Amino acid sequence: RKAVEDAAKDEPAVTTDGHQVAVVANIGGADDAREAMQHGAEGVGLLRSEFVFMERPTAPTEQEQADVYAECSRALKPGQPLVLRTLDVGGDKPLSYLPIPKEENPFLGLRGVRVGLEQPEVLRTQLRAIFAAAGAGAELHVMFPMIATIADWRAAKAIFDEEKAASGITTKVSCGIMMEVPSVAVMAQQFAAEEGCDFFSVGTNDLTSYTLAMDRGHPKLAAQVDPCNPAVLTLIGQAAAALHAQGKWLGVCGGVASDPQAVPILVGLGVDELSASIPAIPSVKAKVREYSLEQCKELAAQAVTCSTPEEVRSLVPMDQD
Ligand code: PEP
Ligand code: MG
């Protein structure tokens, strides 16, 4: 099986009835970007930019950041998408030089874009670095993590617009939202109607945690934090329908995009792009090719009527080797 998947890794992921799904990679930096290309990635669906900030005593300068983003961009084929997620710290991801006051409930506190809105210079510097890297090859997309309200989005987008105007670049840089708080999935229609909101990508790791109110790292609960829970799949399916009605696309960049059993269900729910871990890319593409879009839609329709994640998983046979 692996040999067959690897042989076709550079071919597009097209269902038996001709529906193409973009298969891209989750990366942490330029080395990953190059490796992703070797595994057949069609771009990057999630650059976890916090990796550029981690394991160093001070914050990277604007120039240092711009260099990394440009290097990632150059590693891709011209015109391929590079989705850069702005700094996502707080919660489970601390940074020594960017102190976040100790909180009773860090997962419900200052994390993701909330840190950037609280300390706008951090977000502004990062956006300037991203705009400086525009034109290096890939098509840039900026994505804000942990958006929960329309006010969050408008505040972040206003900063994006100001910095883009100040940068003087004329290249199009798309701007989108990470769907990892249930409110964004529930209100997908309103978010999609926001001016300049181009795309969404589901962070199923956090979306599952917040939907079930269970910490994905909790020793007793983590096993139940399954993104194939019908509640999570229902949110994704309803959001996809609302976004498509307004011509916006939806990716999935959480871990479930790398899960072969989930792939046909996600495609059937209307997901346009799967952003997987680098080694999983050939098998994700192969999985898409095994099904017709009609079969995927049928599986998705059944999945959202299931009562448990186990029932959902029993719909899709596991690979035997
Ligand atoms: C997610 O929450 O699914 C996600 C992709 O973001 P991270 O795992 O980096 O929190
Ligand atoms: Mg997340």
C-alpha cells in the first residue's frame, strides 16, 4: 500500500467522480516546507508561526521573521498557497519573553489572537514581516487563531488592513479565520459575510476540546476528545454549507485531516482543503482517490446522525496493513 501511495504522491487528490480536494501540509518552518514538497504537498495549510518564536530567549525581529516566512514561501512552487497563522501562544503554549499573567483558566483566557489584540505591537510586527515576504513565490494567506467573536475578527482585520496599507505592497494577501471555537462554526454565515474574510480553516484539536469542554491533554479525558464526535462533524458540515453559500472555502488543519478514516467523511461534509502532517500526505491523497464524492456525501450524511464517535468510525473501514 505504502509503495502505491508514494508513487502517486505528486498526483492531485481527485475522487473517482472527478472532485478535487487540495492536500497541503502543516509545518513549523522552512525545513518542514521543503520536506512537505517532497511528500507531495500542494502548499501549506498551516504554518504554526509560534515555532519561529519558541526556544529562543527573545522575540524574533521583524527582519528575522520576514526571512523565515520568505524562505517558506520560496520552498513552495510559485502560486501554491502558504497559510501563515499568526502567533498562537497562551493556553498550553507559553513564551518566556512574552509573559501572560497567570490565569485560573488559561484555555479560556488570553490565548491565540487575544494575545495579539492585547499586545498589538506583537501582531503588527508579525504582519509587517509577512507583508515583507509577499512576492517570494507562494500565495500568502494570513489566518488568525482563536477568533471567537465578530469583534475579535474586526479588531484583528483592522490591524491587518492598517499594516497592509502602510507596507505599500499591492500583492493580494488573503485573510481568514481559524475555526476552533464553536461560536465561529455556529455563526459561520455571519463570519463569512464579513468584509474581506476570505477563508476558514477548522482547528479540530481545539474545536473538539471546546465543543466537549474536555482538555485534549487531560490524562483521563484525552481519549474521549475525538474529532469524529458527531457534534464536531455536525458543526463542520453546517459551517461548510454556510460558507459555500457565500463563496468562501473551508479547510481542516487539525489532526483529523491526517486520519485516513476521517478523510472521506470530511470530504463529504464539504471540506475543500485538507492540511495534514507531512508524512500523512501521500496516504491522505490516496484516501481521497478511493471514493466518489457521492459516496463521501453519503458517509457524511450518516456520520452526522450517529450517536458516538465509535459509530462514526465503524462507517469507514480501516486500512488492513
Ligand atoms: C487545532 O487546534 O486544531 C490546531 C490546528 O491548532 P493547534 O493544534 O496548533 O492548537
Ligand atoms: Mg488550535
